Amino acid sequence: MKQNGFLRWAYDAFLKDPYDNIDAGYEAGDEFFIYPDPDQSSENPVTRSTVRFEMMEEGIHNIVKYRYLMENADEKIVKKLKSGVTEFQRIKGTTVEGGAEGTTESKSEVTAQVKEMDETLSECTQLYIIQRNVEISREELRKELENAEILLEQAIEGEQPGNYPKEAILTFEEVLVKIKEEMNEVLSLNEIKSLKNELKIAETNFKNSVVVVHKNLLEMTIQKAESLVKSEYTVESWKRLEIALSDAVEVYRDDNATQEIVDNAKEALDDAILSLKKVDVPDQVNKLALYELLKTYEGYHSSDYTESSWKLFKEAYDGAYKVYLDENATQEEVTEAYELLQKAALNLKNAIDNPNEDATEGEPIQQPDKDTTDTAASGLNTLPWTAAGILSLMSMYMIYRKKEKNDNDF
């Protein structure tokens, strides 16, 4: 196997018309290693191979394999290769016209030697391929393990975004130590593949454990708070909302805020929103009925009634008059004044029908001008608020002047 070539008598010394004439003078078949293109007139003739040529090429390949394995395979494979591939024995036979014709026995021996060499070479090649794949796979695992160790070394324990939980770091570290220890053992290709898969899963789980802070719910709560109208709530409750909203926005913009801080900010803002108190807008007081009642008694004269009944009527009338002019009077006060005046009016006693009671002297009652603002709550007021306020003031002023004029009657 140390030869560096294979000498043949000829390469293309085929006979004339080789497809028809096979009368060769050499048993080795040197005239028939290759065949010419059957089309002698072809511009691009294609040479045809033969079984002899293909077998010779296969033998050359085997020699190359043998030499490569002897130089690169481990001692175990080399030893097996040497034991299975031996030098061919010289063919024993008679010489015939420059050649040798071996005996039947010697030909069988050569065939057996070739078969043994082929089987041994094939087996050693497969062993070497497996061995080489193991080495390549082991080297890949070693590099992957190094990268994983760098990832672990750079990992920062904490709760901020980009950090890793302590438990995740410890778990990943345990897997790396285990794989590193097993790599020192003799491993099969399947065992190495199993370790690579284990490392891949552990690394993926570790990367997925990185702290990621979710702020989408906080953002939605901030948008809700910002959509509220300040004028609709009390000053105190709105101030609490502003503080909570300011804190929430600051946390939302903080790239280092932990999930706990984000959740707390959202909760505080939610509480502030729920704690908002609406501004109490008092209902518009309806004085229309009271005004009409006061108007009903316009022209009543004290001299027409007994003194005692007129006194009660006058007190009720003055009270109702005062409530009518009071801008801060409640609906309850207006209703009460209405009922008292109505009751007092019903209890008036005519002086003629009650001669035993003294009649009073005085001028008739004059009804004050109607305040247009009184009808706002009942839907009768169609004036803008500003104009209604001005008319109200004018009405109260006129009522005051008329009342001043009628004081003598009361």
C-alpha cells in the first residue's frame, strides 16, 4: 500500500473497430480500458468508460482512504486496519506471452484478499466517520457551553427590566455545571446530542425568565384619568387625582421601574379616580307658584279684615315676600312660605262679618313685579343666564320700591 501509482501497458490502445474486434493479445485487457465514441465523425466525441476502468478507479479511492486513515485515525482503528489489509500474495501460475495465468487456487486467494480488504476498509471508514462526528459534535457543545457561561456571567440579578430572578440564575448555573462535568467522560454521538439539547432548553428558559415589566394597564388608566374634566369634581378630590396621576406618569416613563412599582402606581391612580367627588350643583329653585300667590293677594286692604286675622296674614305675607327676594332660598323654604301664606289667607276674617272684632286701617297690598329668574327651573325661563340675572336684580329692586311704598299698610 506504499505504492504511489499503478502502471499499465496502455490507456487507449484499443484495436480498430473495438466494438466488433475483441481479439486482444493481453489478458489484462489494456486495449479495453476505455472505448472511443461510436460516432467517429462527432465534433465533440465522448469517451466511454469500462468496468475495468471503474474498478481501477475504485481501487485508487480505497488506497487514498487507507492512507488517510493511517495518518488521521486513532490507534484502535489503525490497528484494525493493519490486521485486515495485507499485501497481496504473488499469483502463482505459468507465463503466457509476457503475462501470467494464475491457477484456480491462486485466483481464489486473490479474490478473498480483495474482499477482506474492502470489508476492513469500509468498517474502519465508518468507525472513523462516527469518531469524527463525535469530535465535531463535542467541539460544538464546548463552544455552546462557553457562550452559555458568558450569558450567565453577564446576567444581573434583580427585579428591574433586563434583570434575572435569583432562582432562574441558580437553575441555569446548575445545568451548566452538570453538562461540563459530563463532557469529561467518553460520550457517544447520541449522548452528546442529548447534552446539546438539554443546554439549548436550559438557555431558552433562562432567556425567557428575564424581567419584563408590563405597563399597558397603567397606560390605559393614565389615559382614563387624563380624559376627566376638572370642573366636574371637588377641589380636594381632584387634587388627590392630580398627585396620583403625576406619580403614575413618572413611573410609566421610568425604564427601571419594577412590575411591583408599576402595579402600585396603577392601583393608586385607580383609587384616586374612584374617590373623585362630583361637584354638588344645586337645583334651580322654582318661585313661580309663590309669585302667583303673592300676586293673588294684590289689593288686599287691612281695613277689610279683623285686626287679629290681618296680623297673621301680614306676617305670612312678609315672610313669603322675604323668601321670594332671597337668592339663596331653598325649594323647601319657598314651599313652606307658600303654604303659610295660603293658610293665613284662608284664615282672614272679614270685618263686616265679624263686627265684634276691630278692623284695621291701612292701604291695600300691592303685588311686587315678577322676577323672570323664578321660572328657570320650571322650563318657563327662555332668557340666557346673564340676562336672567340682570332681570332678576331689576325685579327685586322694583319689589323693594313697592314694598317701601306700602309699609304704611303693614
